[in-house]
Amino acid sequence: MVHSSQFTVHSDTIGVVLLNLGGPDSLQAVRPFLYNLFSDRKIIQLGPPFLQKTIARLIAMLRSKKTESYYRLIGGRSPILDITNAQAKALEETLNQFSVQGSASENSELLTPNSEKSPHPPFVKGGRGGIKVFVGMRYWHPLIEDVIPQIYNDGIRRLIALSLYPQYSLATSGSSLSKFREVATKYSMEVFCTPSWYDHPLYIEALVDVIKKGLKSFDSELNVHVLFSAHSLPEKFIDEGDPYVRHIERTIEEIVKRMPVKWHLSYQSKSGPVKWLGPSTDEKLKELADRNIKNILIVPISFVSDHIETLYEIDILYMQMAKDLGINLRRTDSLNTHPLFIEALKDIVIKNMKELGWTE
């Protein structure tokens, strides 16, 4: 179910909705989830528009059994909703724990419960009504188109949509935000969208932290290569101006500024006959093995929570491949509810509120 806090909504409560892909919550949900995914022409165009859903239904039917077998290996369902709900709960709690000391002027100080000075601009708990954080998924429940009416019916009239894809692509953030705007415009609300935050300092620090911990899991950090593995995209997107690759590279640049490492970039999770971004992660592992590189730390750079791409594709498929290649492959922890990651989301929300004049 969608995360929902217990406090009463007031007229000045500010809403935040975290947008993500979603995933099947049971094996029976795999086929309809795939249908929803392949029905989205922003991801892939299947023939002329009037045939999109028909072809999507066929693909979902043909792929469902194999995909179900992958989900069986990770517990029979995607954990992405549980994790995103936990992220929403942590974000809501940290946003609502602050109070204003003195006036809400530019020079006022926010104090934490430990009386530490906060760098954030002051606000009164998002207004006296506080801040309520929701979860909206693009391809499985709770769907964006179901959550927005719920938010409106709860009495919220100011809403920030925060995409949980750090690096913008039309196929990820673009699709989710497009659906959000399509639904939100039907309701009388002030809305604001945050499409990307690929170089946010606290997000980068969270990645640096999990990479450092991952490196320490090896006997020696000196001979470890870092492999950043991003979700792939059809090359056509990039050729048409999609900034995704540029954002991925910028995220990596910011990481290596803080901790120089020997690193490589590859792309995973491609599907379909069109040309996708490369090199693929499996190709890169073979290349590194040929170069006699034995210790690799893989970083799922475009993912902020565990789901099938980390738990099956990396932890099972690539781990076995690496073993066969004589590679000692390990993976960083996903950010999930990492404190620095939650702080990054909080900082984004607070800055959005200030820019919008939603502070008091």
C-alpha cells in the first residue's frame, strides 16, 4: 500500500509524492506489469500507435513465464514498493522534525532536535499542517493516476513531485512526470516537479559512502576496479538529445573527485532488437577478465533501491558470470534508506519549497 502518515491534513499541509517505476507485488502481477510497461510509447514504440497495446499484450504474454522465474529467485515479488514506502516514511519524518527558532527570515536558523544549526532555509513544518509524503508508481500499484486523486481528496493543494531517478531520461523521469502532470492538471492544486538531481552533493556523498564500504570488503583496495552499471537505453534516445548519458557521466565525475578510483562504465537491462547503449555489463565483465582484472566492485549507478535489476541481474546473473570468469565480483549496497540519501531528498524538497514561496 502507499505510504501514508498518521497526522491530520490541514489546509496548509504540503504534499510530496515520490515517483518510481514500480514492480510486480506477486507472480500473478508479472504479466499485467509487463503489459503496462510495454504499453508506454515513451519507452518503446511498438508499431503504429493504434497497435501499441495489442503488441504490448503479446510481448507480456510471451515474456511473463521467464520473468516470473526471475522473480521466484528473489522471493516471488519486487521489493521496490516496500523500499519506496520506507524512503517516504524516513523523508516525511525528517522533514517534519524541524521547527523554526525566531522569524522565518533568510537569516533565521533551523534547529535540529540536537540543537545543531541546519543549513536549510527555515519553514514551519511545511506550514502548520506539516508535510505528508506519498508514493506513486508508473507501472504498478499504487499507480500515479490513482495516488493523485487520493492526495487531492486528502485536502492537499500544494504538491511537489520528486522523481526517484537521479539522472533524467525521457523513458524514466520523463514518462513518470508526464503521467503526473496529465493527472494533476485535472485537479485544482499548485504542483512542482523535480526531474533530476544527478549531482546533488548529499546524493554523491551517499554513493561515496557505499563505495568506500564496498571497497573495504576486499582483502586489498589497491587492486579493485569499480564498475558503474547503469540501466541501458536505446541509443535512439541519446541521438535525439536525451541527457541521460551526460547525467550518468556527471554523477561519476563528482564521485571520483571525492575518491579517485580505477573505474569503468557499462549498461545493463537492455531488451528488444533495437540498438542499446553499450558496452553491456556482461561484455564489460568479459573484457575486464581478459585484461586479468580479478577484483571488481559493481555500483548500480542509476538505481536508488533494490529491485530485480540488482537482486537478480547483478546478484545472481552477473555474480555467476564473474565466478565463471575467475572474477571476484561484489556489489555496493543500494542506497535504499541510507541517511545521506534521505538527507539529499530532504534538501531538494526544502529548496523547492523556498523557491515556490511555500515557507513561513
